[in-house]
Amino acid sequence: MIITIKSYSELDERRMMDLYSEGNIENAEDLYPDEDRAQAVLKVEESFLDFLKNKFFAAEGSEYFILVENDEWISALRTSRIRDGLYYMEALETRPDMRQRGYAKKLLLEVLGELKKRGKFELYCCVSKKNEPSIRTHLAAGFSIVAENGYSYLQNSTNERTYGFGYVYRG
């Protein structure tokens, strides 16, 4: 089952942070290398939640999609509506203990299905050139590499460490 979260008030903060725990630990080690690990992770989590509350969900058309099985949050991603019919996707994550089981592809396909119900659209994202599993997952879900360097619609910048992926649905 997929749930769609459209406002911060709908968000289960603890479940979200548990889903992104691996990335939060990595960010804590990078951002706060000299601090106690638990305290550093708390800082990263607070910053992440602040971003979601005050930036992500503050923007009209922002949505988080969560794949749920047996009442467990398995995989997630977020989309930002740039304008009608144009979306930018980021933060595709699957819990480490649930990887290599097709959950990320399943989530991507569910999200594409949801967007298709709304009509024609284009969906773009950036994927690290080093992340072979994610590259394969996006390709298997029907995305194409559309640019050698990824473009972030939210940051208005390119990144040579990522590919630009796209999915176009013409209805």
C-alpha cells in the first residue's frame, strides 16, 4: 500500500526518521565528526524535520509517498511540483534491511501510476553515478537517462556526480 503525505501535520516524524536513519547517521558523521554520535544524529534529524516542515511542505504541490507493508514504512520518496505537469523527485530511500527486494521499484511504479491519474506529466530526478542499484531501479521502472549531469529543479543547479533521469507520460 502507498500513502501520500501532503502536509507536515500528517507526517509520523519517528517513522520518517527511522526510514532515513542510514542517511542521517552518514550526515551526522560528515557534519559533526567531533560530536557524540547520538547527539549528532539528533541534530541531523531536527534539521531534516525542520526542512520538511518549513521548506518542503510549505511549497504548494509537495508530496511524500511512502510504501507501507504490514504497517511498516518500507520505502519513501518525495516529489515537488515545479509547475503543472512538471515534477522533481528526490530522496528515494528503502530501509537497509528491506533492500534488494524490489520495494524501490514498486514505489516508483506506484507513484508513476498516481501521477498518470492526474494526466500528462514529466518527472525528473538526479541519481548518483556511483549508485548502480538506484540506476538499475530507475531504468527498470521506465525512467531514462536524459542528461549526463543531473539537474536539480529545486536548487537550479547541475551536478556532475549525478545523472539526470526523466520519465515522460503523454497520456
